[in-house]
Amino acid sequence: MAPTLNIEQLNSNPSPQRIIIVGGGIVGAALAFHLSKAKSDYHIILVDKSLENLLGSTGHAPGFVGQLNESPVLTRLAKDTVQDYLSIPGGFETVGGLELSSTPSGLENLQRRQETARGFSLPAELLTPEAAASLAPDFIDAKSVRYCVHFPTDGTANAGIITSYYVDQARTRGVDFLEETVTGFATNRDDGISNIATIKTTRGDINTEGSTVILATGIWTSSLIGNDNSLVTQFPIPIVPVAHPYTFTSPRPRRVGTSYPFVRWLDHHVYARDHGDRDGLGTYDHPPMQLDPTGSAIGAWPSSFNQVLSDASSNLRNGTEFQVQGQSTHLGEPWVADKPFNGIFSVTPDNLPFAGRVPDVANLWLAAAIWVTTAAGTAKLLAREILGDSEHSTTPEDKALLDALNPARFQGIDADLLVRQSLSKYNDIYNRET
């Protein structure tokens, strides 16, 4: 997609009714779309380093949307997200999700999750191993699992299609798009409160005086606002980029009949899905690795991931069909699609996103560390809060969600401790220890 304006044009027409979204992945695109739906005088601009390619986590997300989470906040946002995705042609397929275990503690966990799901009006059914295997026979060996829960309204999201839809719809509603690489921010102070005065890019500065700035910058957020040379906020924003291996089978004919559900082996921290012409597999069963992302969300391949994938694939009936030798990608080399890769995403100390206004920077909002699972729900929540008129005003439930996602919630906690807490959450994503 071609940009609709440049920095010179943007700076020549300053306006207090301007909202600048930095980051054009699924979160930034959803924000542009939902803000543009309002009947308002806001001029909305989305800035991204590449308007043609999704260079962040959106571009390689496995796409599973499991609505039930140990956090009620994430469950609510995921349910809202699914309702949004279902309205997008080709955006969401309700294939269902299966969670498997073979241990007594795993049974207790699955039974508890089934009951919790009912409290959120999400259907969930305990299945026999044979019934679960019949839903995904190439993945599941009924003899190797003992307990299964099926979540029939979960599904898989095509993040690329969804993002393109949001962008196209936003563009028809007058949202402008600017292709620039953002490198940082300059602030000024007025009556003791900071403001983002300038967005710095590789090709010049964007004047943001009087504008609302929203960072939907994912894995790059902390490096943009928290480095020692240009500390934007005094509040710690612990968004920690981590490594994550994902792999595929070789191409195969598409399966006939009902699509396979997304499958998660909770005891082993492994998940798998049907991508149509091949299968995909990922695992969290390895020590967390903090990374420093550069141009894209594809990191160099650690050699240890070869064994990690080999161990993970042994849990699937068709495990021998998965590629386990990763790409020895070096900086500047292209990523080869449909081969094992190291996909970088963000973790936080409490596994919750950051969404809301930064208290000590009057015109700065965050929408970061947000997965595809909750992207649309979080974008709609923020749009209601930012617009703040009677038609789009937030409800008490919205305010409770925003309190939980408050960018200032880690005030006063040591930065190193927050990083350690974030990394520890990597292995808890599937609640294996609960």
C-alpha cells in the first residue's frame, strides 16, 4: 500500500485534532479502523516503517485465538476480539481448540478451566481421548493422552487478512498513512507535565505539538521510549522481547472434511495447528531467551532450538513430518517462509498488555504487548476511552479493564526484577504449573 502523505505535508498542517498511531500491525490497524468509525473531526495518521510488509509479530503469529484465559481481563478482551474478527471475510475460522493432559494435576486443571469457561458463557466439554483424537487424528494419539477439553467457539485468525481489512476500511474513512522508520521521541514540559513534541524518524522529525500519540509498536516499544538517551516516561514499561521456535511440515494435499482444531499439549508446552497445505507446531518448553529485535520480528536461530523442536514434535502422531533444523539466519539475510523460524514476541511481568494513557506524558498512549488473541478487543476499548464522548464513553467494566492494563502499574518496582518476572512468565503461558 502506498503512503498517502509525507512528513512535510503532515508538518505543514498542524492540528490539535490529530491522532498519530505509530505501528501498523494488527493492533495499530485495528485502532485506526475503530477510531475512524466515530463521527468526529479527528485526523488519524498511521505511521509504520513498511506499509507493504508486516515486519512485526503480526506477520508470523500462529493465529490461534483461545478465548479462555486465567486472567478475566484477557478473557473479556478475547471474546470481544472474536466478535470483531467474525465480521471480517476470511478473517476467522471457528475450528475450535483442544487442550490435552495425561497427569492427575492436568485433569484438575482442565476441569477447573471447563468450569471457568462456563462462568464466561464459553462452551467447554470434557472429551474422551478417542473423541479428541477423532477431531485431529494426525496430531493426537489417543493412547498417549488421558484428559481432553474441547472449546468449540475458539478458532484461528488470519492476521494478514484482518490487518489488511482494517487498513482498507480505515483508508476509505479518511485515515492517512505515512511510511517512515520511527527512531525515538523528543519531549517538552509544560506546567510539570511532559508532552511528546516530536516523533523522530530516519528521514526527519514529525511535529506532534497538540497531537495524541499512540504507540502500537509491539516488541520495539521499550527500546523506543525507555532508553537512557531519551527517556520518555519515568514509569517502567517492561515489555520484554523473547525468542520462540515455530516449525512446519513439508507441503501436503489439503485435508478433506472438517478443519482440525488447534491442539495444545499442556503437559509439554506444545501446540499445533492445520495451516491448510501444511501443519505448524510451536513450543514454550525451553528456557526463556530475551532478544534485542532489529529490523523485523524474526530473530537469529539458536542451535538449541533444533533439539527443542525435535522433543516437541515427538508428542504428535505425525511428529516425524515436522522440520526441526532451523534457519541459520544472520542479520540482513531474508527469512524463508514455511521453514523453522525464531519468532520474537513480547512478555510482561503479569502477562497483560499495556493499554492506556501514560500518566506523566499528557499526549502519549500505549497499545503494546498485545497478541492477535486480544488485538481487536483492546483497540475497541482504547478507542472508546480516547474518543470519550457520550456515544463512545467507557463503561464501569471498561474502566476496570483499563485499570488492569494501566501503563503505570509497575511504578516503583526495580527494572531488573521486572525483566526477570517477565521472562518467568514465558513458561507459564499455558499455565502448566497450575
